[in-house]
Amino acid sequence: MFNIIGAIIALGVLVTVHELGHFIAARIFNVEVEKFSIGFGPKLLSFKKGKTEYRISLIPLGGYLKMKGENPDEEVENSENSFKTKTWWQRAIIAFAGPFANLILALLIFILTFAIGRQFEDQLPIVGEVSANYSEFVQEKDTILQVNDKDVNGWTQIIQNMNIDGENTFLIQRNDQEILIPNDEIEPRIWVTEILPFVPAVIGEVAPGMAAYKAGLMEQDEILSVDGTDVKNWYEMRTAITTNENDAITLKIKRGDDIFEKSLEPEENILDNNRIIGITQYMPVKYIERYSLFESVKYGTLGTINFVYLNYAMLYKLITNPGAIKNNLGGPVMIYAMSAQTADKGIDSILSFIAAISLILMIMNLLPIPILDGGHIFFCFIEGIRKKPLSIKIQIVLQNMGLFVLMFLMVFAFWNDISRLFSRSSSIKANQEQIENGG
């Protein structure tokens, strides 16, 4: 219940910030705002300041504002404070201001998460694979205890503690013996390309809506085999899945002391075309790292840019490959499932999730679909090119078409969510029955 309430409040705040962006831009260009509401539905509280009625409404799923002259068929006097009497570029800025507010909010949240401290997850500093070129220095199952006299708790700290241009010493535990290796031949990049950590084929997170989710797999499930082929670690498991050409694969799963098999259908990653089932590595090492203000701004900005880029890249792939929409489109149930996953991971994860949703709101609202902000901006640019607006009749027809497309996508996303949820529930029940029947 708390997760549901928290998700509703967070979404309400994000939509309200979005509408606040429109409000500020409208007032800058002297457009009269008739109503500004936090929430939808019947009003609970209201007051009037100037010509604007400010209200708090019953349903806390966002907010809205009503500008004078914003509807194409609305008849208003040719006054200076009407939306429709503003220049095309002023109206475009007002429409863009909402998504821009979501962008600024997300950027500030990402910066804040680095400033207050982000929780990082890592693998144990145990060697899993070594190329032949470096087997004289380290061997499989070696544990890295120290690098340059600094303790190592996770694999990433091996690289962090190394001198980039100087010599490095490694204290390694091999069996019951500690070995000191003075060596300047292992460059930091080698610990990413030639020497890899031991990563068991244990699930860390299950992505809501994807194949593993629908199959009822859970965190800390261990994958023992793929289509009858045993896998010793994460790399072998991932390779076995990505190179398997069968429509469906069978995984042998260990959950606690129980072992069972599960058949599922991998999906294609639309970004790199690899076959995936929607799971991440289990990371046993967790630590918090704090950053200076400069570093927080730097990494927060880079994180925002990277998130926007990846989502636009995914959107492009979806447009050019419509068949992938079904597996990648989610609605409110999927958002709730994702929020529930982040709720137990600390304040930085919760804030990062809120920032991500804010950016998704920005991206979706900038789509050139009539009725969305992107559609309004598109109309404005057409007007700027033609030197006159589209006829009111055409605008109304296009807005109705946009509304139909939007409603269809919302219903389709909700149906996708429900079908995934039922698929997961039935799979979990079937998995339990298989366990009770002895695998």
C-alpha cells in the first residue's frame, strides 16, 4: 500500500512540475491562466489571485492548467493575454516549457543523488577468468585483498586503487596463502578485458514485463543450465542464452535448496539485437560513495544526457521495428512494479527512479502527436513556415486523431501490464507446484 501511495504522490509531483513549467512560460508572455490545479477531479480547496484560480483537486495524479484561448475552437476576444494571439514561437516556447521543467527537475535530482551519496553494487574481488597472457600473475579463484596497501572490498576498487602511470602491488590470497605481487605490467584496463571477476549465474534483479518476469524467476535464483548445458558462471549463462537460436529455452533453476526447470522465450534487445530474458547480475558487495559538488554536477549531467540518449535510441528502434512495441511498452502496473523494486534500495535509488520517470514524461510529451506538447510545437513550426496557422477544422481533426492514438497506446500498455502480471502469477504457482512435486 505504501508503495502505491508513494508512486501516486511521485507521479503527481512530476506532472505538477510539468504544468508549472507551462504556467511560468505563459505568465512570462503575459498569457492569462484561468485555472491551475494540483490534482484532477472535484476541487477540495481553491483561492483566486488575480485572474487565476488556484485549486487542489481530489485525484492526486498530477495537475493541469487552463490558459485563455488555448483550444483551437475557443472563441475569445482578440486580447493581448490570449494564448492564440501570441506569436508562433511564443506558443512553441510555452508548449516546450512543460517538458523542459521535467528535464531540469530530473537533472537536479540526479545531481542531488551524487551529492548525498549513491549506493553502488559490486562483485566480490575474486578472480573468475584470466587470459593466458596474465595467468603467471593471477589465477582463477584468487582473492584480491589489497592494491597498493589499500583494502579491496569489491572488484571496482581494484581499479580505483591502482596507480594509472606507476607501479602497483597486489596482495592476493591463493588457497590459504597470501602472496604479494609487485608488478607494473598489469594496466588498469586489463582488469576489465583480460582478468574478470567470478560472477555466479545468480539473478540480481528481474526486469518487470520481460521473459524472466513472466516466467516467475526471482532475485537470487541460480541458473544451473541452459537447454541441458551446464553453466559455471554468468558469462557462460549469458553466452548460452544469446547464442541459442531456439524460440524457447529451458533453464534449470536452483532456489534455496530446491531445483526446478522453467521454459521461457528470450526477447530481442532492440538496442543491440542480442537475445535477453531481462535479468541482471546479483551484486553481493554494496557501498555508498559521496561526491563533491563539482563531481555531482558533472556526473548528474552526464547521467541525464546518457538516459535521454538511450531512450531516444530505443524510441527510434521501436519506430523502425513496430513488432518490438509489444515487449517494450508498459503502463502504470509496470511503473508500480519498478517502483516497488527500488523502494528497498535506499533513498538514492528512489530519487533516481523519480528522475527517470520525469525524463520519460519529457520524452513522451515531446512526441509530435497532436494533443501532446510535441504536437502543439509541431503545429507552431508549421505555422512559422507557412506564415499562417492550420485551419481550426484541421487542427481539431488532428487533435482527435492524436487523442485516439494516445488512448489506444494507454489501453494497449495497460493490457500488456495485466497479461504480464497474470503470466508471472501463474508461472510462480507452477514453479511452486514443480518444487513440491520434487522438481
